[in-house]
Amino acid sequence: MKRIRRTSLSDEVKEEIYKYINENLNNIDKKLPTEEEFAKMLGVSRITVRTALNDLANDGVVLRRQGKGTFINREIVSMKVQFNPVTLYNEMIEEFGYEPSVEILETRIDIADEDLAMKLNLKKDSEIVVLKKMFFADGNPCVYCEDYFAANILEDTDQLDEMNNYSVSVFEFIDNVCHSTVVWDSTEILTTTNLENESLNKYFNCDEDECKSFLLLDSVNFNEKDKPILYAKEYVDTKYVKFNSIRQKRRNL
């Protein structure tokens, strides 16, 4: 494990512990090292480690048992794709044994309608960036994405030319080019069909008389100041990508 240089970033510690779990899943007992041991391994404080472990517990990756320690939840770690933590689609596709690829279909400046303006906390008729792209599994279309964010986070619209360098992740584009970081999202999980949204026919090569269902993830993404920064609609063909979730039952106090 690498030592952490920026001790204030508990999410970096969380990522390192998650990697440690995956890389050593078959070589370590179900019980994880103590907070103090992780702190020494990573070169951070116990408080930072505790925050990271609590986050992993909230994700269901580990189980925290008072007086006994922290334990791996092998069931959820063995799942290929989880809703938490968020995984990039190219990584998901690879997890399911396919060769991933991505194609940017369209990038343009448009005007926000009332619904988009409300989701992104903008004035109506504000300029927005529209990004459409398709992920493929072994050359087969499997995830169609529409991303929307305010054009004013760009220093210059010419920066959109750099989007091709960030085809896999719009989050990295916003982070590296726009200098704003997405840290959390609010996602509504829906279903739809190509009959409800006929535009999906051309993206997924559906026959006119075919009724095909898709998982629709409708999400608003927020930056470190809890400001909505990105609105996304993701249409997933679950033939190629499937999601899993483990839910913890609320304990009676």
C-alpha cells in the first residue's frame, strides 16, 4: 500500500483500503487490520482511517462491530458492480468480461429549459453544455449517456475540444479542465423502454416492432460545496451491465 501524502483526504484513504481489501481478499482473514495498523501503513491519523472505514461501512463493504473490530463483507466485495461505491462504466463492462469502448456522439452548447435550469440551479435560458456518448461491450451498445452542465464553469468554450481526452469520464473533465470536483450525487432509479423513448432505437439498434427495457439512472451530481454541477441520464442495457445492492436494516434504538 502507498503512503498517503494528503492526510486531509479521507476519500483517498478509503480508496486505498478498498484496494487493499480487493488485492488481499484471498490472503487475509475476514477481520481487517486495526485503525492504528492502517494508520501506520498509510502514514495518516487514526481519525482519518476511522472516517474512511465508517464510509466503507456505510457502503456495506465492511462491517464495524464494537469491541470486536472491522470485518470484510465478502458478499458485497465479490459483487461485480455495486451502486456504492460508484464505478466507471468502462470498468463495469470489463468486470463482466467484455472489451469496453466509448464513443462521444455529440458535444454542443445549448439553452437550458425550465426543468434543466431547476436541476442545476440556473436561471432559465442559461447556456449549458450537452454531452452525449455511448459505451460498448465487445462492440455492442450497452450504455447511452446524456450529461448536462453549466457552460459558465468553462473558462472558454474552446475547452470543449479537450472533451475527447476525457471520453470515459466527464467527472475527470470537470475536475481537470473546469477545476470543480463532483463528490456526491442523488440518483433516481427508473426503468424505461424504447417505445417510451423512441430516440433509444437508433442508439441501441432496436427493431421498430421490438419493445426493449432499459434501466434509467437519473442523477444530479454535486461539488464539494454541495452545489449541483452536473445532471446525467444514463440508459443501461442490463444484458451487459447488472447492478447489485446490499441494504442494511435499521437497528432499533
